[in-house]
Amino acid sequence: MESKNLVKAGVLTLILVITSIASWELYLRSKGINIAYDDGDALWSDKRARVYEPADKATVFIGSSRNKFDLDIVTWQSITGENAIQLAVEGTSPLPVLDDLAKDSDFKGKLMIDVTEGLFFSLSTPRGAMLKADMDYYKKRTPAQRFSFEVNHLLESQFVFLDKNYLSLNSILENAKIPPRYGVYGSPVFPMDFNKSTFNRQSYMTDRFVTDTNLQNQVKAIWAYGASRPTTPLSIYQQDSIIATVKSDVAKIKARGGQIIFVRTPSSGPFLSKEKTGFPREKYWDIILTVTNCPGIYFEDYPAIAHFQCPEFSHLKPSDAIVFTKNLINIIQEKGWSFPHKQTIQ
């Protein structure tokens, strides 16, 4: 009798758990929340492992969040016939990944580097530690971790509630609106609709964010707060050191037959004005191209990609990302790059 009661209790518990999970999942979907993937160290490592595809099969993208939002990967792949391997990480400089690829003698492919000056020319970035964790994870990941990643991918592709960034218990507690205490400063809390991630690591704004100025203003306020914090400008020595490192790393990749192009992705409004004042083009962008002898695309130089107005001044909405990507491909081809095949762009 006791064993039957235990079995009955176990079955009832299982039914309760399944019912609770199903109810939570249905509730989230009723609110218009869609599938999103955990863009953490395991997903980044999965993409990092793919950089060894032949140069006529893939392009690798490094940089910060603008590369992730502005490059529409589906559009890129359908037009060029090659894979887009996204290694950019929000709030970081591309230089650690550039250095890692430069030291990897097996990497000989095409590389596009996003230049967001405030992050590119920085000795410390907001999420530099996260990027380091991604890179360390890739170098040390075990077969068990790879298997776990595949299982997790299968589950994430089916269930909304597994959104680790916004719907896990830890994230809900971290994002709770608790009044600040004196001398305690938390990380900025971005609206869920601002940055959703696909399995190929493309970031995108939801339709709600694109139309909701209140949500956009929340992100603008975060940018304004960041811009208001005191910073120490790089010394001439530090700037020269960064440029010298970039020159050396680029030379190593090019010596192996790799191709590199720099892209200054769009920003707008006061964000763009501040960037142009703080990082004059002739002292930063122009110097990068000169010392590396690489082609570069500065968005303001091309009417087809110069007109975008970013909803929160710094990233393109999904529909604009498609237009940007289509035109970027054309401009890149004008710079001498080739692709396996290229469909006619409408």
C-alpha cells in the first residue's frame, strides 16, 4: 500500500510539474514572446569552431553589437551563397578575437571587422570579461559540454520559457526594479524586446520595440548614462599600441591568404554626433585603413547605407538590417571581394 501511495504521489507531482510548465509556456506565448537562444559561451564556441571553412564558403564577422544587429544573416547567406559566422559580442572590442584568429594558423578565410570607435579604441570594455569567458570556454570545452549544447539547442528551439537572458529565475531577480542604494550601482537593464538572439547569433529588435517609443527611450537613457560617465582618454602611446597590434594581427592573417575588410556600421542622432566628435575620422578610422592596407566601408560614404535612423540611435531595426545587408554586399564586391554565387538584389 505504501509503495502504491508513493507511485501515486510521484505521478501527481509529475502531472503538476508538466501542467505548470505548459501553463507558463502558453502564457508567455500569449504575450507575443517568441523563441530566443542563450547567446552565451557555448553558442559562441559553436560558431568559433566553424571559422575553418574555406574562404569561398564563409565570412567571419567580429566586432560589437552593431555587427550583430545590422548584419541580416539570412539575407547574407541567401544572396552570397556562403555562411556568415557571427563572433561579435555586445559591448566588446573586436581586438581580442582578431588577435585569437591571427594566432590561429589554421584560419585563412574572409574576415569583416566592425568598428565602433568607443569600443574598438578602448583598453577596457563593458563586457570584456564575458568575451574572455567565451574564448576560454571554446579552448577548454569537453565532449560532454558539446553534447549538452546540442540537447539544449533542441529544447531551446521548442520552448519560449527557456530564454535564459530574461525568463530564468536568476535573470528575473537581476532585472527586478529594486530602488538603488547609495553607493551601489547595478548593470543597466535593457528591455526584453530590444535584443533577442537567433541560433546563428543575430540580434534583433522585436516589432514591439520598433514601434514603442517608451521602450526606445529606455535604451536611449542607458546610452546617455554611459556617455555621461567620466572616462580617461587614451594616451598617444596607448592609441599607437592598439594600432600596432591591429597592424600586426592583420598582417599575420593576410600572409596566410586571408582577406580582411573594416566596416563602420551606422549610428544616428546625438549618438553619431558624439562619436564623430570624440573619435575624429582622420585620427582613427583613416589610420586603421592606412596601417593595415585593408579596404574599408564607412557608412556615410555610400548613399545606399547612409540614410538609416536607428530607433535608439545605435542599431538598425530588422527591416533596415535587410536593406543594409543587401547594399553592403554590393559595396563589398566593388571592393574586390567575391562570393560563390550572387542572386539579383531586388
